[in-house]
Amino acid sequence: MSDVEQHTVKKSKQHRKDKPWDTDDIDHNATFFSWKLDPFQPSDNKAGAFAEESSFATLFPKYREKYLREVWNGVTRALDSHGVACTLDLVHGSMSVRTTRKTYDPYIILKARDMIKLLARGVAITQAVKILDDAMACDIIKIGNLVRNKERYVKRRQRIIGPDGSTLKAIELLTGCYVLVQGSTVSVMGPYKSLKEVRRIVLDCMKNIHPIYRIKELMIKRELAKDPKLANESWDRFLPQFRKRHLKTSEKTARKNEAITRKEEARKAAGLDTEGEASKKEKPKKKVYTPFPPPQQPRKVDLQLESGEYFLKQSEKAAREEAKRKQKQAETAAQRQAERAEAFVAPAEHVAPTVQEKLSRKRRAHETDDKALDESGDDKARKKKKKQKQEA
């Protein structure tokens, strides 16, 4: 580094040096995004046998007893290769693991503990054995106490699985994890970074956020990771922004205030007065000035004194209140009875006119015509009309 460069470097970073040996051709582990971790061999344990024994135990449900008895020989063989002893107690319903004199890896006892936990939660032996690898981790997510309503809990837990297990398969493919939904827990096996993603999906699903939203994000992120140009950029502009449809009252108020603020800013940008300024410009109406304070309103006791109710006995007051209540009840009952009776009132019927009514109607029509002709003084028309009547 030159003298000029040394002056420009911050004080907190002045001791940092270039690492010419940290290049892309070094063997990296894709799981941890760091240097490759070599397996722990017996030769790496310089101190020899452990000074004290470490042990872990876990309980298992009754329905797992038959399966565990069948596969326990395979569990014993898998742990013996690492120098760990295991015990299956069918009386108390528990499994335990402990270190022995042959144990050389100090961390393997924690891996063995995770293995018996997974076996107790319903994971198959062929999958549970993979936890003994250094690149594999596990997480048991408890979802039983996240939702109070039983039906709602079952419905949201089923969303994690999806129709014919399609959602669960998509999560496994995108995260590279093994996921098992069993009872009130979700067992996950995979790399550490993927475990965080799966835990986020599961907990959000129990909070009524559908897994498909997180799956879409993971698919977009996987495609963006293929582009080296976007390695040092923020991906927020590419990720979908999902908004809630059912909002709380406080959230609705906040959104309403945001909309009002945006509207005022737009009016300012256009050179118009905002609604607040327009309301300020309107002059308020002047009140009539009076030097006296407003008259005091009568209290409840004053009204009772005026009506004489104040001097009544408690029983008389109760009787008066009861009478008022019954009167109001009777009025309401009468009103409702009248409303019900309206449905039984027969509608007005239109009856066909009889022969006599038709004749009288015709007679009245002819008489009105004759009167009209008489008034007009048209003699010819009157004679013609009379002739028609005689012929009829």
C-alpha cells in the first residue's frame, strides 16, 4: 500500500490486509459457504479418551415402540462406528445415548442426541442416520401452541403438506431439506441456512400466511443467484410485495393517513393548495358575544324535584318505573302485532263486470255523447245518432 492509500483507510480497518490465498479455486463447501470442513478422524483426538461420560435421553410415543424394536440393531451399528453406545428402554419408553472409551469425536454425542430425537418424532432410520454427517443439521419446530382453535390448527397444518404433498415437496426441493410433519411438530433436516428458511415458512403458515408466497420468493432468489452481476446488489426490487387483505383498524387508519399524505404532496407538486390550507382560508363564523356565562343546565335531582319524583318512596319509584316499562312494552307489542297483521290483509280483487253493469255503462256513454252534440248544435249529427239508436 502507498502512503496516500494508508491515509484514506479508516482507522477501524487500518490493520486489515489482503488475502491472496483466499481465491475462488480453493475448495469451498457449498452447504456452509465457507472453507471445506474435513471429517474428524481418530488421529485428530490428541488427548485420548474422554475424562467423563456424557449422556442424553429422550422419550418416545407408544406407537413408535414396534418400529424402534425392529430397527434398533441398525441404530446400534450406526452409532458403534463412532464409538457411541445406545440403550432402548421399553419399560419407561425412552432412548438414551452415551459416550464410551472408544469415542474420539467430542461433538458426535450431540449428533447422536439429535438422531434419537428424530427417531422419536417419526423419522425413518435411513433418514435419521444422515444427521451424523458434519454437513447435516436438524430442527424440530413445535407448532402445537401457535393456534388455539383446533379446526383452524388442523387446516393450517395441512397447508404445509398441500394437496397430495405438493407444497411439502416444493419446500424440500427449494431448500434442500427433508421435512416431516408429525403431530404437533415439524422435523427438518438439512444445511443451517435452509433450516432458517423452512422454520420461517412453517411459522408464517401457522400465522395464516400461505406457504406459496415464501415458495415464490425462494424460486426468484434461486434464479437471481445464477446472475453474478446481482451478487452485490439488493434483491428487494425483484421480490414480490404481498399486502394483507384483512387489516386491523389501526392498519386501516395508517393506510388512510398515508393516502392523505400522498394526495397533499401531489397537490403541492401541482402548485395547488392542500385541503388543510383551503380549510384554514375559510373564515369561521363569528359567535355572538355575551358577557355572561351560559346558563347552568338542570341536574337530574333538580328535574326530580320539579316533577315531585324526588319525594316518592323507593317502592313507589319502582312501581312507576314498572308501569312505564309495561306501557312501553305494550306499545311495542301492539306495533309488532299490527305489522304481523298486515301480511294477512287480503289484496283488492278486480272482479269482471256483470251484464247489467256493462249496459248501464254503455247507456251513460251514449247520454254523454248526446249532451255533447246538443251543446254543439249539430242537427245532422244528432239525427244520424238517433237513427242509429232506432236501428239498434
